[in-house]
Amino acid sequence: MNVLLLGGSPSAPSTTWRLLQLFGERLAALGHRSVALQVRQLPAAALLQGDGTDPVLREALSLVFEADAVIVGTPVYKASFSGVLKTFLDLLPQDGLAGKLVLPVATGGGQSHMLALDYALRPVLAALGARHILPSIYATSQQLPWDPARGLQPADAIAVRIEAGIEQLHGELQLT
């Protein structure tokens, strides 16, 4: 099955992107193919103008349409998902996620932003017609330390949630 890793972080390096890569690695071990798309790498002018004729944006949108599942990753800023991600999601047609499994994932500075996925991002994903939105996974930066030699080292509590999300997504993909 084809899983799109949709990164909505405007910065690099990004804890959110590292988390998405971890999902991709674990899903690959289960036999799924993942494709990566970092919105910040799209042409800014075309993205902001909603230029559907831009070949790079057309290719990015086709990655969404071709995916069986989308893992949407975003940092949380001011109690909401990133504006970069919102700008990209605005380019999708109203049924842009129709028939797709979607797993929302976010990172933030503290636990106080945990509900941003449910009250800010989840309604947008539902409005885009996602077939099934899996339970959100939120992690703080402290729960996702980066080790240059070993990579992302999730704390035990968040590692359990990550594995549960992977297992649920894998199981749902087996049913399609």
C-alpha cells in the first residue's frame, strides 16, 4: 500500500519531519511503500497563489490523490497546525482525501497544545472527505530527543502511541 508522509513544518531540521520519517521506516518494515512530501519545499509563490498550473504543485497534489493513506505531520503553533500545511490543504478539492485513511501527527513545545489536532486539524481533514481519520498522535519536543548517531529516540510513553498508530494504520490498510 502507498502511504504519503505529508510534512507541514516550515523549518529544517524538523522534529515533525523526523517523526514522519520514523513512521515511514516502520511502515516499510511492514511492507508498505511510503512517499515523502515536505510542503516547505514546494514553490512558495505558486503555493501562496494557489497556482494549479504549476507542474511542481500538480505533482505534489497527484501524490495525495495516489496515496492509500496519508500521515499528516505538523508542528503546533499558537494552538493550531502550521500555516504552511493549511496553504497546501487549501489546494485540494473538497473531496481531496476521499477514500483515504488519514493519521494526524503533531509535535509541539508542551502538552497544552495536545488538543490542537482534534479541534483544528481533524475538522479540515474530515471536510476533505477522509474515509477514516485515525486517533491523533501528539508528542512534545522533550518526548522526541534526537541523537545524531542513533536518530530519533522517542520516550517510552510516546513510543507506545507511535507503535499503536502504526499497527492501526497497517491493520486498516490490510482491509482495503
